[in-house]
Amino acid sequence: MSVSVDVPAGPLRQPPAAERVYTYVKQAVLDRRYEGGMLLTEGELAQAVGVSRTPVREALLRLEVEGLLKLYPKKGALVLPVSAQEITDVVETRLLVEQHAVRKSSDPVHAGLIGRLEELLEEQSAHAESGDLTAFAVSDRCFHAEIVRSTGNEILTRLYDQLRDRQLRMGVAMMHAQPDRIAKSIAEHAVIMEAVRAGDADAAADAVRRHVTWVRHLVHGDVR
């Protein structure tokens, strides 16, 4: 007869140092704790995360490739601001993906999608009430991602996922600039959801277009 023996779990291992720096800096940029135009130094970041400078350099190089920072030898890393062109490009790409996705999800309505969208709307209302802009931006982005995912097109979903960080950063920036947009976004999400529930692909696509393109009216150079 075999006997099972419970083996005490060992201490949890921390992620590699470079990964910890990467996560720390990236989240700070997305949360706008590190805003566009700020110069970050290796020494300050090493001290903040509790690592040496070598993993800091590795993490900053990775973030530069992702377009969040610009490295300047012997000076540091400049947090790049969100530009008007970047916003325009993201809006254009979102429209191409999301209008197609919401049409496909509305005809016929994808099983389980409405329930998930209802949950996310409740989350957004709770985050709006607590004033947690970062959590709201994440839930906002998830609302749209669920619609794209419901198409069952994995290539389209992966393409959309590449916009994630830009969407989150822009979302937080816009809500800081236009706090009244939080309530309006929730209302617009509800309109999209009801059009999907009704199976009205044209109305759903039009609601997505109006919701996604509002940001163009606020673009006057860099977003502060």
C-alpha cells in the first residue's frame, strides 16, 4: 500500500532581478507615477528595487524596445510621453479590430459573453466609486478584449493584446485629463453591450466607433 507524505513547501523564489526591475518600472510608467518627460537613473532604480545596476540596464533595454523609454548613455532613461501620433495609430488599429470583432460577436451572440461584460461593468462602477483609475483602466481594457476574444480568432486576439500597454497608459492619462470620461465610458460600454445582446451588429459596431474615437477630440500635441 502506498502512503502519501506531505512535503513542506520551500520558500517561494523571487523572480530574477532584471524581471523585478522591468515589472516595477513598467507598472510605474503605466500608472503615471513615472510620467512622460521624467529622467530615470540606474542608481535610483537599483536602490528602489534593491538590486545592482546590471539588471537595471537589462530591464531598461527591454523597456526601450517596447517604446516606453529612451536610453541616454551615462545619463539615464527618459520616459517617453504619449504622443498625438501614437494615439492616432492606436485608435486606428483598435477600430479595425474591435468593429470587426463586435460584429462577429453580435451575429450570433457568443455564449457567455454578455455575462462576462456585465461583470466587467460592475467592476468598472466599483473602481470609479473608489477612484482607482489604474484598476478602472484595466477593467475597461478587459471589456474590449473579451469581445475580441469571443471571436475565437487567436491571431486577432494576439494582435489586439499587443496594444495592451499602450491602451492602459493612454486610459490612465486620459482619465486624469478628463475625469468626467469615467462615467461616460461606463455608459458607452453599456450601450455596446446592449447592442451585442440584441444581436444588432450594425448598432454594436457604431457604438464601438463612437466610443473609441472620442479621444481624437482631445489630441492637441502630447497628452499630459
